[in-house]
Amino acid sequence: MSRQPFQPLADELYDLLGERVTQDEALCREHGVGYSHHACQPPDLVVYPHSTEEVAAVVAICARHQVPVVPFGAGTSVEGQVVALRGGVCIDLRQMHQVVEVSYPDMYVTVQAGVTRNQLDELLEGSGFFFPIGPGVNATLGGMASTRASGTNAVRYGTMKDNVLALTVVLPDGQIIRTGSKARKSSTGYDLTRLFVGSEGTLGVITELTLRLHPYPEAIRAAVCAFPTVEAAVNTAITTIQKGIPIAKVELLDTVMMRAVNQYSDLNYVEQPTLFLEFHGSEGEVEEQVRKVQQYAAENGAADFLWASDEATRTRLWRARIDAAPAALALVPGSRLMGTDVCVPISRLTQCIHETLADAEETGLLAPLVGHVGDGNFHLTLLIHPDDPEGFEKAKALNERLVLRALALEGTCSGEHGIGMGKLPYMPLEHKEALDVMRAIKKAIDPDNRMNPGKLLP
Amino acid sequence: MSRQPFQPLADELYDLLGERVTQDEALCREHGVGYSHHACQPPDLVVYPHSTEEVAAVVAICARHQVPVVPFGAGTSVEGQVVALRGGVCIDLRQMHQVVEVSYPDMYVTVQAGVTRNQLDELLEGSGFFFPIGPGVNATLGGMASTRASGTNAVRYGTMKDNVLALTVVLPDGQIIRTGSKARKSSTGYDLTRLFVGSEGTLGVITELTLRLHPYPEAIRAAVCAFPTVEAAVNTAITTIQKGIPIAKVELLDTVMMRAVNQYSDLNYVEQPTLFLEFHGSEGEVEEQVRKVQQYAAENGAADFLWASDEATRTRLWRARIDAAPAALALVPGSRLMGTDVCVPISRLTQCIHETLADAEETGLLAPLVGHVGDGNFHLTLLIHPDDPEGFEKAKALNERLVLRALALEGTCSGEHGIGMGKLPYMPLEHKEALDVMRAIKKAIDPDNRMNPGKLLP
């Protein structure tokens, strides 16, 4: 869309939001790519609303002018969710960072969509409660809901779909709805909350979220343990889950990733497949969980455990896991990261990882691996140098083979990053005829295809 | 729909299923009401398919003849979900009782929709795994998914929405789709699984379900404990949840219900508000949970606990809770039961229960109460004598006031029974503008409104 015919719309938006509208080219470009490896396509204009009502007014104006709308949180999505494929208006929600209501008795908090993970953590500090979902970056909660984010705690606490009680959503025509309620469960009609969670802005703009809080555990213990093989590490995770141990985190780093973190953070971990573990519970519960998992690990040939109880030591111990992404990037100076993401039934995980590592080796790409293995979910971090188009093509092909492998093993093409534009080609293969139902829903709610067009549905 | 113009459709169905089609009036009537207090409205015809493909063929024939379809499980729904308001074809799924696949390594089982709770329990017996969702009756799993059932274990294990991984669904035009996957999590498109869970047959027919299994706990301990007041009992439950105790069941029976079960089962419990509790975990975990909850109960003025560890004693101890429904019915010989169902944020629960019990007393109805109080969910069991139309009207009015009270307290008009036709009038009040989105989805997927018409959406 060229600037000129866009001006009447822009004028209305300036009237509404004044300085909180920008057509600055650099700012627009900043909003057009996110953390993805896709080419930037900027919106024509960015707005910074402060309230649900302002979002509704913006969306209504866009509806009247038949202009696309792209919601934007922290811009940390990795599959091109914020790329403005058809230009239009980007709604940057970061100035909607108010906490609307906190109820510790009912264990929920209602926040505006622009509140970030870190901000929520700070709010809850010392309250005795916490919000468990944390992707590896400081995303906004609206963005996390939109992409159905999960992260390291999902093995125990579930994903965003399990931790959002209610949403306020602005529909494509500017109407405001509220989904769900503050009750812990409900059986009243279609589950719109779960429909909007994971919809990536294609059905409307999430402006407020009521989130489930969890009691902060009395005791937390962290551990790091190296294994002779990936299989031994994964089998330890499988046994832990099957025995009903409510482990809070169980993360696999493969040999290449361990080398990367050793180099990056000046650590001296054994460079073998390694599990990073975290246990939550009462003192007694944690002790018992630890004892059992140690036993499963020993049965799988694990070497010694490193342990940490207090927060400082825990953070130091987990440094390697926390730094995995920058550590991977540092392996190839000047490179960018293409983060893959598949999830398979846990019994297929070893096979999927083995074949994938062999494939990466054959391709000649340095591809450290990190996995939320308790869920069967893992990421291969492909390092791409901007001046190496051939490497980029190789990485894309490797990623495609990984996706097809995961689907063949009855898994899914994304465990947590979402579809955006990056995983679009695999939607028909994964969902087959069910894709028609998704398309029918999209058409029913957004008949003009103006909400984040070109994403999620091919 | 009269029999005559129906015959061409019937002939096609007879050709397809032979003896597994019936137009017998008594059988049709049996399929027209379920456990609800609504008037029976029979379908014109009942079919008993054996496979997803047969269901698809039946639904396609109905589509061609523009005839309504009502899916039927065990007929245990209580809000009139199976009443054939516009006649048509009832699809009785009880002969679809095959177990399709069991994977203990991946902790899932795939079953046909007609498999019942009890059948699944028997299958899993001794496997080391169990399926946690159990309403008070032997429902089919397809029916439980359709109404988003939960029951006593939901406080720890969630509801059907949290325990269905994937579904096979026959759409209104006869097309078969598969939603979700066997992976533990996914971020790929609209969450159709959660959309069909709770949709009460209004979007299609669920024919197969992949269910999440949970490790059978190493230790189970049950307890019964009387409190001086409802508030004291509820506060004990609230503290238990807030402290992060992963209690498996926490059920409240009020004084009237305790009297009812004492009379019915010849027990001699104290006739005071009473909590029935169950703890799951390792021996050590259970001991610790028990110790803490005993302390919270004591702080709330509880009398002594009765305890049970082995299964026989546990069942005996929980007899009162298990028999609550028949015990309530026995209070008024010859009566029928109108089971209400609301859910509120847990901090509002005491107020909601107090006002409701006072309202029942003022109305002059005997209304024993049982609550899944850990979730803020409770049922008032209204006893109606068929020969007392005035009592019936009073009960309906009491139920309506209860619903309005729950909604005013930011709760929901049904925690687990669903909408059917019984809760239809409250859908606009609870969901407001969001109802338009539900209607748009219904219209997109079932444009001719043939799937269980007249249910869920007013």
C-alpha cells in the first residue's frame, strides 16, 4: 500500500491517538520482522494504544478503510508472525502495560496485553505466587497467548492454553468481547479462550488476559547431569514422567550445545548430552523427587549430579541452559539463528533427535540442540551467516526434513513457536481436512481477511 | 417431522446399517430425554454405527435429506443435551466401544466415543496408569468430551479440556477430520480439539478420542472431616489450594446432604458440613499433604479426621459421597432430581453457598448440597415430586436465582453439566457479545443448523 491513499486513514488515527501514531520509516521497519529469519516487510503505520477502547477504535477505523491490522507485542516471535505482508496498521501493545487486577485468594491476575514476563515476575515477587510460562525471551503476555507459548516449565504447569482463564479481545469489526470467566472451570459454550490462544492475531487483537497463578514452591532444587548418549538422557526423562514425578523442568542440551555454552560462558561442563533439571515442591517432596530421578539417571548410566538449592547457585548452575541461544550464535561469529521447533510423542523422541543430528552432520551445518524433552519438544538452532545464501538454503531444507520427520512420527510441526509464515507450508500436511474447519472459522470471524493476513492459514 | 416423508431417509439408513436402525417408539423415547428433568422429545429414528466411517455415512445421508442429527452417548447428560427438539436421527454411539490404541510409553489411549468410564477403568486396571476424569455416572467418553465433563478429580487433574489430546470428528456434511496430535503440546493453528470439547454435538459428532493417561499414584489416602460451618470447610479447601497442596479430591457435603447419606447408607457421620478428601502421591508426599491439610482443618475448627488407605476402607469411607445422589433422592420418596451446577471464583464460594442455602430454606425446598469446592463448583440437588408442579416451578426459580447469583459473583452458569437446553437462557447474560462469535462459528461449521439443533446456543 503506497503512502498516498493511506493518508485519510492515517489522519483519523492521528486524530484519535495524536503522537502515539508514527509513519517513521525506521520505526515501521523495526516492526516488520520480529526475531524471525524472514525478510522484513514493514507496516505503513504503527499505533501505540493505551486501552482496549483505543484498540477497538483503531480496529474499527481500519475496518472502515479495509486496511490490514497486525498486532505486535515484544516482537520476539520467530516464525514471522509480525511481518506486515500486506502493510497496514501495526498495533504495538507495549504501552498497554497496566496490571488491571490481582486476586491472590482466587489465584489470578488480569493484565493488559503489553505486560511482559519480566514485569509480571516483578509484580509477583514476594507474593507467594508465580506465573509459570516463560519462553526464553521477555515476551509480552498478549504475544505469548497469541502464539500459545510454553517453555521450560510446561512439562509440569502446561502451556498458555492451560494458564489463561479469560481474555478481552477486539474483533475485526472493532467490537470488544470477553471470553471465559474468573471461575476455575466452566462448561458453557464454545471455548473461545482456547480458540484465541494460539490464533496469532488472525481472529482479533487480545488486549487483556486473566492468568492463572500458581503457589510459589516452598523448595526448589536444580541439577545438571551428563549422560553417555542422547538416548540415555531421554530415557531418564521418560521414566521420570511415567513414574508421575512432577518435575518442573527437564531440558536436554546435546554435545554440540554443551561445547557452545562452555565456550560462551567459560564453563567446564562435560561435553556430553546433558539434562538440566528443576524440582518444585515442599522440602520433603523435592528430596523424594530428587532421590528417584537420581536413581533413574544412574540406571541410564549417568555420571554425577551437580546440585543447587539457593537461587544464586541455581542460576549459576543453569547459566548454560539460560545462555544456550547466545552461546549457539557465538559458535559462528556474525551468524543469525534459525530456531526450529518440533514436538513428537515422547517414545519417538530419541529416534527423532538421532535422525536429526545425523542429518545436520551430513548437511555440514553446526546445529546445537536444546529440548524440553519432558514434552517431546526440541529445537535445533541453525546458525546462518548473512553472507552465506547457500548455508541458508541448506538450513531451510534441513528444517523441512525435520518437520516431515516429526509429522511422520505422529508429532506436530511446532511445539511452541507457532506457524506465522514460517510453518505455513506444513499446515495441510499436519491438519489435512481439519484445515478447512480452521479456514471456515477464520472466514466467519474475519471475513475480509484483514487480521494479520497471510499468517497461520495457507 | 412426521413418519411418512421420513421414509426415504430411513430406507437409506436401513440399507446402510440393516438391523442397527430402529424406529421403535419406545426405543426412540428412551433416547429423547437423558437424565434431565426436561420433557422427552424422541428422535424419529435411532442408528447404532460401529465405526467413524459408518457415522460419516449416516451424517452424509442426513445432510442430503436435511434432517437433524443428535449424537447420543450413555444418555446421562442432565441439561437436556439429547432431547430431540426437532426430531431427526439419533446416533447412539454405544456400539462404538472399541479401544483403538494404547500407548503406555506415551501415556495415551485412543478409544471409540462409546467406550464408557467404567470400561476404560477396567482396561487400565493394573497398567500403572489411569484416566482421571469421572463424572458421577458411567458416561461415555465421547459424551464426556461433548459436555466438557470434570468431576471430583478436576481440582488436581483438570477437566476433559485438559485431558483430550486429539479427536476424530464427523462434520455436518459427513467429512471426517482429525484434530490435535499425539504430541503432548502443539502450537499449530486454531485449537479445534478444545473447540469440539464442550460443543455438545452442535458442530459435529465426536467418534474417537485420544486421551491423556496419568501415572497411577503410588499411594492414595482418603479422609472425612466435619466442620462447624460451611465457611470453615471452604476456607480449609482454599488454604489447601493456595498452599499448593496437590490434593486430588476435596468435596463438600452440607448438613442436609450428610443427613441424607446417613439415612440412605445407614451411616452415622456427624451431621455438619463435611469435607471428603483424597490425596495422591508417593507415600512420603501423601503423608506430608495429609499433615498439612490436617493443620489447616484444625485451624478452621475441624473435629477429628477419619482415615483410610487401602481401597476397601477408602470406598467404605467415601460411600457417603458416592451415594450422594441416590441418598438425596431417598429424602423425598418418589422424587426426581434437578441437579444445579454453578462455579464461582473460590473466594466467593462461601458467600454463594450461604446465600443459596438461605434461599433454599426460604423457598421451603429440601435441597442437599454437594460441591467440588477446590474448583469453586457446587451442585444443589433439588428434589421434585412428579405430582408437584408447584414444587417444580419453585425449584426452577431457585435454580435461576442461583445462576444469577453465580454470574453476579463473576462465576459461570455451569461448571460441568453444560448448557443443553436447560441453561440456554443464561448464555447471553454470561457471554454477552462473545455469543455472537459462538453463533458465527456454529453457522460456519453447521450452516443448516442440523447438528443437535436448539442446544447450547439460544
